[in-house]
Amino acid sequence: EGDDVSPDGCCRQEAETTIGALTDLAAMRRLGVANGLEDAGRGDDGIVAAWGASFAGRLVGAVCLERRGSLQTVNWLAVEEECRRCGIATALCAEVEQEARRGGARQLWVTARAPRFFVAQGFEHVAHGPERETLLGGCLSCPQYGRQCRPEVLVKTLETGGS
């Protein structure tokens, strides 16, 4: 069912954070917005699967695998501030990557406001190309782009023939 994540100093040491499938996409979006993500008003049609991290019955982290055209993307990755830096985001990304591999994806894409985290997960920066333009989408015309918000497009090549 769910995987336990050792909190190592976050989310109170006496309890465990559990990672599992998430069906409440509205809760995922609320958590994301509360933690600095923007809801551009896109629907949930492209979401393939979602996962949540729960602590004491409360959603403290979430992520989804989303299909945008032919691209498999990490989206809505958010972890509550007091639960950061304890492996929750890494565990959530591992779930997305595993599902993408199961679905036959050769690459996993992300538009990131915190690109260093994704680089640490094996993603590489994408400087140009049609995928970059697709994933930045409306960002390029947003008045915050390049000022308060500097999203970057990254890609991870998924190894085939194992996991």
C-alpha cells in the first residue's frame, strides 16, 4: 500500500509520514497553492496519477504525473514547509518516475521554480526546443516571468530495461 518515509527531524519525530495514491486532486491543488505554486486554471484531464504524503491524517506533500501532449511531466510537487528536507519530495518524485516508466515513457519533464532539487534527482536543464516552449506555455507572457518567477524546464532520461 503506502511507503513509510522516515521524517528525521520534520513532521514531528514520533510519527511517520506515509506516501500513497491520491485521488483528491483538489486537495493536491490547495496544498500546492498554499506552498507557492500557481493554479493556472488547467483542468485535471491530463493527470495520469497522483500521490500524497500524509502525516497524522493530514496531507503534507503531493505530486502528480501529467501528460501534456506527448510529454510526461511532473506537476504539482509541493511539501509543507515544516516537512521539507526530510525526503518527502524525493519519495514523491520516485513514485512519479516509477509510474512513467511503467507507462513506457523514455523521458520525464518538469517546469520548475526550484530547479536545483530536480537537478539533484538527475534532471538536466533544457535551454531551447519545442518541449521547452510547450512547458513554459503562458509563463512567457506573464508579467512575473523573469522578475519574481523564473521557471526552468528540465528533463530526465529514464533508463529502460529495469527499474
